[in-house]
Amino acid sequence: MEKLKLIIAPFPHIRDSDTTQRIMFTVLAALLPPVIAALYFYGWEAVRVLLLAAASAVVTEAAFQRIRRRPITIFDGSALVTGLLMGLILPANLPSWMVVLGSVVAIVFGKQVFGGLGNNPFNPALVGRAFLTTSFAVPMTTWIRPIDGITAATPLEIGANAVSTYELFFGNIPGSLGETSALAVLIGGIFLFYRGVLDFRMPLGFLATTAVMVTLFGQDPVFHLLAGSVLFAAVYMATDMVTTPVTPSGRWVFGIGAGFILVIIRLWGSLPEGVTYALLLMNGATPLINRWTQRRVFGRGVNTGA
């Protein structure tokens, strides 16, 4: 009988086949339905915004890493995901230089200043959007109607009675490029769930809390779920692996907390939409949530009777 050898090595001992690059390109594939919907409804304006946002993010990351003499990591796909998400949460008629500035801020101040991917406490695309909304409120809240490009208000600004559920679901409404079609977002979400990238706890907690709270205050839950960025954020932003909790119970807390903050902003705040700030606030609370919901370490807290 061959003598058995005991191999001592540091963890992890169980490894997964997924890599950062593979996960990022899975997210990019899941973003194709919203991108196609945006191109259909907004045409060349969507092409302009999405290309500028994505290219600016990739170039900025490469330049920042070169300046700091760090390895160039743009081929892992994370900068491209940030740039594409950045473009999808912007108005179709936003000036080109603002699109570029938003992506630069997202990469530099939302990601690289903290050490790059895996170290950033806040979702980079949301950091970029928050900066643009605060600095350029009028362009960031000026919307155009799909197809004809005429300036119009979003469903959240005009109310539930002025838009049909059909329009909200299929996307013929003014808003950010990623808000265009709830159907497209759901298709992308199903793909992410099938590939094991999306954890259902955070989006379900986020959407369910939003629906329950608006119902309690006499609002239409279907309208609030389909209008604005809430569905897009629940699928693509609230599931960010870096800036959200790692524990199962912590993910429930994150989703519920984000939904609670969102409804407060929507019903009583000065802005019709509050997704960006709801998720950024919960991103900031993520380290505490991880600490409060961490599982007991094996071997600790056990009474041996000695």
C-alpha cells in the first residue's frame, strides 16, 4: 500500500472555476438586452453616450494605473462594465463632455483611489452618477422621449396616471438609457441568476421592501417598481460583489435597507428618484452589516465544560 502524504497548505482548499474576467464578461453579456433596448429607443444618441462612457472608463483606468506604475488590468473587463453601467444610468441627451467626466470620476474616485477592483467601498458607476447629479442638476434631469427625441418628463415626475403599465414594461418612456425597458432588464437578470452571478436576496429584498412600503402609503407598487431606475439597480447595482455584504443574512439587510431609503426619498424627498443615494448609503454600511451578520467561527464560543 502506497504511503499517504499529508500536504499542509494555506486556504482556500476548495477553488471555483470562475475568474474575475469570466464574471465581468458574464455581466457584459447580461447588459446586452438593456443596451439593445436603449439603441432601439434612442438611436444614435444612445450609441454616443454608451461608447463615450465605456471608452472613457477603460482609458482612464489604464492611464491611472500607468501613472501609478501598477499592472494594467483593463483586460479583466471590470472597467468596461463600469463604463457601460455609467452610460446606462445617464440621459440620452447628456452633453458628451459630461459623459466623459462622469466615467473619469467613476474610475478614479470610485475605484482606483481605493486601490482598484476589490477595494472600493462604493459602486463606481453610482459615484459617477452622484457627482454628475450634484454638479449638473439640470442636464442630469432633462429627459427626451424615445424615438422622436422631444424633451419630456419621466413617469416619476408626471405620476402613475399619465403612463400605462405597458409603456413602463416595454420601454417607450423618457428616462435614463438603462430604464428604457423593464423587460430587457428582467431578461438580463434571469441570465445572471442562471449563471450564478446574481444572488436573489438583495434584489428581492430591495424590490419587496419598495413595493410593501409604497403600498402602505397608498401608492401603486407596480408603478414604483417599473418606473425609474429601481429595477435596473436591483439587478445590476445591488448585486455588486465588491460593495455589498458577503453573508446571506447581510444581503437581506442590504436589500431591505436600500428599499426603505429609496421610498423615503421618493415620497418625501426633493428628488423624484433616490436609487443612487439609497445604494451608496447602504454601500457605506456594508462593512458594519458584514460584521453584525458574520457566522460564528468554528471552535469559538463552545463550552467544553472544563
